[in-house]
Amino acid sequence: MNDRELAIRLARRLGIGRPAAEPGFGPFLGEAVRHRWSVEEAEAAWKTRQEAEEVRRASPGGLGAWAEEWDACRRCGLHRTRSRVVHGRGSVPADVLVVGEGPGPEEDRQGVPFVGPAGFMLDRALREFGEDGSSGSVSFYVANLVACYMGEIRRPEAVEVDACLPRLLEVVRTVQPWVVLLVGAQPLYHLLGLGPVEAHRGKLLAWEREGLCVHAVATWHPAGVLRSQDPARMRQIREDVRVVRRAVEGFRSTLF
């Protein structure tokens, strides 16, 4: 049975009228094909994950019970400067995982990433994904390279990124994105070993780490755009978001 036949039969059994619009169904189907599950096995696995989704949504950032363990994290010195661990916001699972650098003072206070002026700019760009819930919309989840406020506006240190990387990898496994949008120079450098942003933005890159293989796109950080007051870079952020959207739509089309 090929992937298209499995998609059609599984969607019928589950009563899913628009598979491409069902959150997380595309990545799940890809996993079912890789493991060569039968329709019955895939149906059982999907129902189990849907039941687990209710648990995820009730936990920090919607990520699941594992995220609660990170609330008491002391793996690096940032536990001394934070008020709380800032997990994330958005849909779980999601088509796109947005990864910024780290929470600022307002994010630390609210426990939510990208809620200040830079967050408003990012959200304006992410509206390119669509917000009407139609089959053409793209869901997203927003997180950061490090989950704790650094006490000042600065770049995260390598030891801090390394300490927080297992958490980010769990975020990837839980969110199951088609594409990761890397916001700013630090995620691009620490996760892919690349830079500068100008040389790599808007391109579909590959991120492979500990058994995970995800496509990634880099773009400017909105905070930097606000500081520079460069309207060209804001347009480029929106262009890069469109690259992400086209990539997600392309991956969907290979399955449906």
C-alpha cells in the first residue's frame, strides 16, 4: 500500500473529510508510512495520540507532562535570573515550529514567548500562514533556543544553549513540524552551525540532530529590525515566511 492509499483509507475510517486541514495528520501519516503500519495499526495509533492531546493542552505550553519537569531546571546559571521557564505558545502539533533566541523581561513575567513589540511584528508576519482554519492555513508553535530570561539583553552562551537543547529537541518531537523557522542569528548558528543570516535566509535548509531530520528556514529577528528601523528587512521576514508556507504546502501535496 502506498502513502496515498493509506491516507485515503485512514481518513475515511477516522471520518476526516479534509486530511490536509487536520492538525498533525500529515506528519503522522509520514510516520505511519515509514513504519509500514496497516490501516488498523495507524487508526489505533492516531486515536491514542488524540487522547494524549488533551493531556498536552493542559500542561505547560501545551507540550505534555515532560515539560513540567523543566520548570525546576537548574542545568545552567539562568535559573538564577529567570522568574519562570518560558515554554512556548501555539498549536500542538503544528505545521511550523518558530524558534527565537530567548525570552526577554516581559516574556519572563508572563511566561509566554514573543509578547513584546518584537512579538507583535513576528505575529504580523505569521499571518501569512492564514488564520481562518481553512485547508490553506498553516498552524505554528513559537518557542526559543533557551527558555529562561538571561537577566539582560544579550546572546545566549554556548553552555546555556547546550543545557537547553534536550528541551528544544523534545519540543520538536512533540510539535512534529514540517518546517522550523529560525528567527535570528543565534538559532541559525547554534542549531545549524551557519551564518550570517543574510547569506542563508529564505532558503530551505536541513537540520539533523539526534535522529531528527527537519527542514529549516532562517530569517531576521524582529527585535533587530525594530532597532535598525529597516523596512526592507521586515519585507524580507514576510518573504521568508512565504517560503515556509510554500514548503509546507509542497510537503502536504506529496501526501494528499
